[in-house]
Amino acid sequence: MESHGIQQELFNHLRTLLPSHISLVDELCDLLGLSADSVYRRIRGEKPIALSELKLICEKYHISLDHVLQLQNDSVVFQAPQINGKDTSSFNHYITNLIGQLKFINSFENKRLLYLCKDLPLWHFYIFPEIAAFKTFVWIKTIQNNRAYATKKFSLKELGSFLKLTIPLSPSGMKETKSLSQSQPTAQ
């Protein structure tokens, strides 16, 4: 496909990502720092989109460049949210993003999740509140290296404070991903 067609497909795809009340042109004007006329020229294919503009669009809308360019290769592209803060809110954000990804996978008719790990799949810990609280404590203390937890020891007496962080992955928080977790795992 020629570059004009790829550019058209990119903008068509962006339209599907935006809610109907949001204008694609207004979004791109703000994101790219361009006038509406300049954005319309790109949308119509009269002016090629610059690589720097494409980068901004891909980052904002979490689109793979492989997807945009329709590259046919054996690449597997995925998103891996990081726990990048030293406070418990970034852990909660990580868990919330993980649930969002599981819901996205679960939205497909044909779904398959390959999970490679040295531990049980994450969601199994959240069936039991005590295990969920302990794992959350360990992750915050070791993976996040949270200073407030450096000398702290786990206590079931503080179960409530850890459970607040694990609510999204509790059985009630995971209702929408239930069918995915019940699907048969694939060993490879």
C-alpha cells in the first residue's frame, strides 16, 4: 500500500479510538501544535505526515508503528505498564492498567492468553484476601522499593490497608475478566 493510503488508514483508525463527541482535527491540532488547515491537509493526504508527528500520535494513542505501517513480520507487540513510582498509588495504577488489558483481551470472541512466569498467575493470589494482602505488601516493599516499607513487617492486623490496594483484582473487581481466567491455559 502506498504511503497516502497508509496515512488515510491511520486517520481512519484514530477516528475509531476517539469518542464521537471528540473532534479528530481538534485533538491533532492540540497534539501536533498545528492549525486546523494543516491537520486537514494531512487527513486528506495532501501533505505527508512527518515522522515526529507520527511518533507523537503513536505515543498518545498507544499505537504500534508496525500496525500503522502494516508491516508483515513475526513481531509480537504488547504493552507492559511499569510500576514507576515509590508510592502505593503507582502500584494501584499498575493493577488498574493490568485489569484494563485483561478486559481488552476478554472483549474478543477468540482469545488466548499465554502467561509465562515463575509464580502463579497474578489473579490467583486475589482469590484469597490474606494472600493478596501479603503479595501486595511484598511487591510494594521489594519491587517498588518503597522506603516506608523498608523495615516494616507484614501483619494480618493491617490487612485492610493492603486490601484497599487490591480491590481491583478481588473476585468482585474481576467479574468482567472471569471468562478469560476460566479459559484453559496453554502450555508451551
